[in-house]
Amino acid sequence: MLKDYSSWGPAYRNFKVREGVYVPEPVEEFSGDNPFTKMAPIRGPLKDINFDGTYPYLDKSLKFKIWHFIIYLTTWIAAFPVNKIRYGLRIEGREKIRKNRKLLANGVMTVCNHVHRWDMICVLQAMRYRKAWIPMYAQPFRGKDGFLMKAIGGIAIPEERNGLREFDKALDELHTNKQWIHIFPESCSWKFYAPLRPFKIGAFNMAYRYSLPIIPMIISFRPRTGWRRFFNKEEPLLTIHVGDPIIPTPNTPRKEEAARMRDLAHKAMLDMAGIVSNPWPSNIN
């Protein structure tokens, strides 16, 4: 009989996994009603930034290009090895990217659950050291980590209607240049939360608009054992699973096709993580 984790709170109601799948105990009191509750605080002080039509969503300044290069170089040289040493990162299914390289030659969208401060580092490692651009909520760009978020490839989603045109132009340019785009469709981070939350539809509308294949990924957890217990015995080790590409169907209604891709990605991620009963559906209307 599979273990039921409902005693851990409403956010784990009817949650069950395959035998042998590790589920870390909650480190926060997750909301059982709203899966989009923002749990991670924004580090201040907050800057006064307007995400309107004047904001550089795709910064082309020399200063930014230099910092973008430095941040990625530091990520490859330092963060990737640290992630493997401290969090024991394992990558399963990465050969699917190599096998489908012709399909992905004109750009791709990756999606992943949002469960760790370094989950974007995990995604980049799974992508075989490619760069990615990441649309994100605008508010954290005002905080202490805003510059780093931008330098790693973050693109603020505008808060005002007059910023949407420039935001769309930035994405159009990335697509023209065959860049990879990553989105966390759960929208906000819940630390070490094993169930998969519902997905916002925006990522899949974007994939439909640009005819981008979607590669679903999901981070699951392993118990911390051996010498890695010296780092932090309370934090689990990480495994990121890479799924098969989901291909948009041309000449189909956008609403129906975006929903189809969302549901397929959600199901594929549940299967890869060994989740047999999940508290949340793929979407909440």
C-alpha cells in the first residue's frame, strides 16, 4: 500500500508516489488553497523601477553584455561543480536533448517545477550548458537580487499594458535568433515541495505563438547520505529528469492547443517524478 502524505497538511492531500520515491518533509507551511502563493521574500531595499514601455527588457548595453558573459562563465566554472558536490545533482534523460538536436535547432522552451533556489542552475546543466532566457515576475527585479536575475537571463514580465509591446519585441528577437527560453509555469518557488502544482497557461501560449517544442523537466529529491551530510543534513539531494519534446500542432486553435501542451507537460512531469496521485490538477481556472 502506498503511503499517504495528507497528514502533512492540505497541500499534500491524497499525494502518493511510487514505492522507493523519496519525499522530503515540509520546510515551510504551504498553502492548501492557493498554489500560486509567493513564499520566497524579496530581499530589499526595493528600487524604484517602472516596467513600462521605456524599460530595456532585452538590455543591449555593453555593460550588460559584459556582466551577462561573466555571470554565465562563473556559473559554468563554479556553480555547476558546487551543485553536483553540495546537492549531488543527477541528470536523467539528458540524451533526449542530443537525440532531438535537429528538432530543437530553431529554439525551444523548457519548463520545470520551481522548488529550489538553484533550480535554474539544474535546468542549465540538464540543457548541456546552453544559455536560456527566463521571463519572470517583475517585482523581484526591484530587490537586491534584481541585477543578478537580469544578468543570468531574466526578463521582467511588464506590470503595465504599455510595456507589453516592448516585452513582445524582446521575445520576438530571441525567437528570431533561435534562443532557448525557460519558464517555471508554477510561477513561484515552494522550497523542496514534492507535489506538482498547476501551471499558468502563458508559457504554453508562448510556445504556440513561436511554434517552439517544449521540453518538460522536473526536479525530484533523494535523501542526503554519506559525506554530503556534512553540508546540510536537512536538505535533500536533487535529481532533474528530462522528458521528450512536446511539439505544437500547427493550424489548430491556440486556446485548445496551449491547454493540450500544458496537460501533456504536467502529466509527463508527474510520471518522471514517480507521482501516482497529485494534490493539484494541471490547471486552475
